[in-house]
Amino acid sequence: MSAPAPPDLRIITSRFDIEDGHTLAGYERTGGYAGLRRALEMAPADVHSEVRNASLLGRGGAGFPAGVKWGFCPPGVWPRYLVVNGDESEPGTYKDRLLMERDPHQLIEGCLIACYALGLSQCFLYVRGEMAHAQERLAAALNEAYEAGFAGRNVLGAPDFSVDITLHWGAGAYIVGEETALIESLEGNRGMPRLKPPYFPASIGLYGKPTIVNNVETLANLPWIVSNGGEAFAAMGADNSTGTRVFAVSGHVASPGVFEVPFGTTTFRDIIFDSRYAGGMRPGRTLKTFIPGGASAPWFFEEHLDLPLEKTTVDQAGSMLGSGAIVVMDDTTDVVKACHNVVRFFARESCGKCTPCREGTSWLEKILSRLLAGQGRPQDLDLLMDVCDNISPGINWPPRQTTICPLGPSAVSPIASALERFRGEFEAYLPATAVTVTGVAS
Amino acid sequence: MARLNANSLGVAQEIIARYPVPRSALIPLLHLAQEQDGYVTEDAMAHIAELVGVTPAEVMGTCSFYEMLKREPVGEYMVNICNGISCHLLGSSDLIHHAEATLGVRPGGTTDDGKITLEAVECIAACIEAPCLQVNYRYRNRVTADDFDQLVSELRGDTAKVAPHGQLARVRQHIGDDRRAGVSPPGGQGEPAWMARNPSDNGGSAS
């Protein structure tokens, strides 16, 4: 098994164990704001180059290279904005909240570096509404950063570099994590995703202007990258999955936890079973299935344990690393109930804009509910797959979609996974006397 | 129960001033109204509409989309039990059933004494601490039935030291006038000054 990242190789969780790591004093004492100072000695384009050389993949879920996304701003169109996606809500995901609570200055420094590199003239830091403690820590850190001259007018005394960071907070809606919905919400609207194209808000975003939307963890890596160079970052991890990544391992494991590991070289077996990480299953239990990357991801099984936590490998194996959430289920798990739990989530959180998602997710939830209530019909299992096929034609991976955003197809993942592997468990919920109903809409 | 009072209005104006387009302040202002009254009143929505220059219907449209914004009175304490997949695997359904039996309400309901509103909510990002809940958006981790009963007695006796419903962060962002860079409105702005820097010209006094 590969070794965990030694403490000095931890990039973004290095202050998690430091009592005052969230304060300006604690942050500066441990090397904070060195990356920003270094950036301001460079030309903005050179800072962008370092990030491109780092091959930093976005940490929000889609895994798109940040440096490439940054390059999509159309030349000559100003102003440009930075929107920080701190609306972490994907079930099982638990990393951005810790990064905001325990190391808020690192995120602020990352924001300032991004603004400097790309000419982004105002930053909006959108924090999930339910995260009161993170909002508090960020407000306190921003007040300190402004007071000390790191943020706001004339950053570090530079006469030509001024940027405001506006703390913003949501009010409870998973869909707002989708970047165009985030922008709608930030404009004061209902948080519904925008029609594509344009595919990237970098061309048309907040107030119709070029806007970079980056995840909290993505931005938190920037101070290290600028201080140590993009190549040093790219040297860590695997070829296409560089640096480190933070994974939350939860569910039926002995020691649930949040772990920063080299990206792309650690395997699922390592992170689930190694005593340095989640420490294996609960005593006497065996692995049944696990979700490798948040509720939207198709499920993995025993045979996937030796896959590395590497984007391309996991994509090709039919799932995704998504938001870094690994949810482990043991042999005591009722997969029909687990499947229903995840599907209910998507049904509840569908914004209602696209018919296949609005109708499809709620019908999937209703059918699973009646199955669990002992009122299933024999054709319900095929009906579930048929509804899935309507939401995501072909039920393939990566999913095709009939909707504006991926929320609808995400509800297909748990059903396709569980029904294929554990069909017998679904059938066991069918009442013994079930009568096949024909000729009526189900 | 009403429009924003003088104190809230001062905070509201400071919030609005941080955005290039006033409407962007809508959600923070709705939270502010909820902090003042415990929920978002119609009068507050009308007042917010005036402040950001939209109609009350538009404010209602935004407000009604988001789960945290309550347009009817709720209990002093929102007890939100997480029912996400990780908590589900570790017994959240049992905890919710226990809460229903203890409080005598279903999720969404408020106890007769007006103290507690129970909700079963989607993942609140404390998955390694399952099963978890939030009281007025402050975490309680690895909650057992006994922990829950203890919590309820603390809430009923007002000894839980939890901020009132509506108040989120106890620290507000404040930007001093001398430190403010200024909002960046979407119209009529050129390339920011620092973009003219090149490697041989450091431009600023940073280092």
C-alpha cells in the first residue's frame, strides 16, 4: 500500500491541527500569505502559467482543469468576476466546510491570487447557508485580512492592485452548487441553472460578464502552487491527477474521517481499509458496496478496490471521483432503502426547470417508496429503468442528459448500480401476491 | 413583526453597498429579516423590495425557493436531523422516529410550547460524524437517543447556548471606508491596472 502523505506533504489541510490556524496570526506564523507576496512579484500571466503547469483539476465534482477553465475568459471583455463555490451539499461530501472553518485565510489568499492572475476585479465568496460556523470564520478572517492590508484597497500596499471580497451566503438549495445556478442565486434569483451554451460562465457569467467559478478546495491549493511552483505540484500524485486531494470516508467504516492524500496513487483499498485512514469495515462486517465520489456517482464494489483514486481510471471504470466523498456500505445494508435515500435526495432537490428531472426523479422516488411499503408491482423494476432511460437515454457513463444540468441523470446512478447488482433484493420487496397490472399507466 | 428596524436597516445598507447590483443582496437581506423576526414577514419582503429596487413579488419568488427562509413562524429552535446517505446508514431514521415520539410532532411541525421545530433535512456535510443534527444551524455530532433527550431538555430550559433562530454568523463582514476597493459594476470598466504589469516591471511595493 502506498504511504499516506507525510505531514510536510499536506498542502491544504496542514493547519487543521493548529489551534489558531484560522486566525491571521496563526496563518502568518505558518507561512500564510507568502504565495500572495510571491504572486505580486510576478506578472499576472505568469501566475496563470504556474497554475496551468500544475495541471490542477477542479475539486468541485466535474474535475475540469482549472488553468484551462481560467483561459476561457474572452480577451478584452471587462470587468471579470470571481465566484467561489462554497455551497458544498453533495451527500457524503465534507471537505470545503472544513477548509472554510479551519483555514479561512488560505481560501482568501487563493481568491486574491486568482483575481490577480486573471484581472478579476471583484470576488464573491458564496458559502452554503447552513454553514453558520464557516460563515463566521470567513467573516472574521476577511475582517482581519482587510484590516491588515491583504484584501481590499491596495493589496500589500500595491498601488495598482485592489480587489474586494464580498462574503455571500445561500439559504438552502443543493442545485445552487451548479455553477450557473450559483450565479442566478448570487444575482438574487431562484437558483435555477441557466440554459447552455455558453457552457462556461467564463464567457458569460455574473451580470453577463466573464466569471470564473471555482470550488473552495481548488482555490485553497493556489497559495502552495504559487509559492512552490506549478511543476512541484504536478510532480505529486499521478500524471493526470496531480497534487493531493481531500477525501471524506463515511458510512460503515471503523474510523470515518477526512484525509488528504496524494492524488491518483492512493487506492480505494488503501483509504477504506488502511489503519492510517478509515481503518476498514466495522468489526465482523464485510464490504457490500461503496459510492466513490458523492451521491451522484455510480456505485463501486469489491472488484474496484484496487483502482487508484485517479480521475481517468475511475471515469473509465464507469464512475467518478466527483466531490471526494466515499460512502461505504457493509453487508447489513438494505440497498433498496439506501437507493431510495439517494433518489429521494435528488427528487427533493430538483429545481423543477426541466421536465425529465422534475417528473422523473419524483416518479423514481414514488415507485421506490411503494416498493418499500410492500405495494410494489412486478413491472416496477423495469419501470424504474424505463424512467431512468427517459432521464438519461441509454443509461451509460458518462451519462447522456435530457436536462440543462446533471442533477436528473445523477438520480439514475444509484438505481442503475443497485438494481443491476442486487436485483434480488428489490424483488424481495415485491408482495408475494403481486398481480401484474396491464393496460394502464403505472 | 414588520419592516426592518433601524438597526437592521443599517446592516442592510452596508450589505447592499458591497454589491455592484443591489438585487444581489436579496438572500442576505432575507436572512437579516429572519434574524430580526424569527421568520420572513410580508412587510419585511416589501421593505427589502424597496431597498433593492424590485417588486415584492420578485422578493417572494426568490424567498420561496430556499428551504432555510421561513415565511411562517417557526419554533425558537430549529432541530434539523440529517437524513443524508451517510447518516441514513448509521441510523438517522431511528433518530428521526425517536424525535417524533419525543416531541410529538412530525418533521415540519412545531411543539405546542413554540420551542422546537423538527425537520428531517438533506446532507449537512458532517458525514464522518453521523448521525448528526443542527440546532439553529449549529452542529451536534454522533447523536444518540439519549443525547437527543438531553438536548431537548436543554432547549426547553434555554440552557443550550444556541443563538436564536435566524442568526447565522455571529460575526459580520465589515469593510472600513479606507480599506474598500469599491464595487465593480458590470458596465463601463476597462482592464484592471495591474494587468499591465510584466515580469521586468514589478509595478508595486509588494514584497
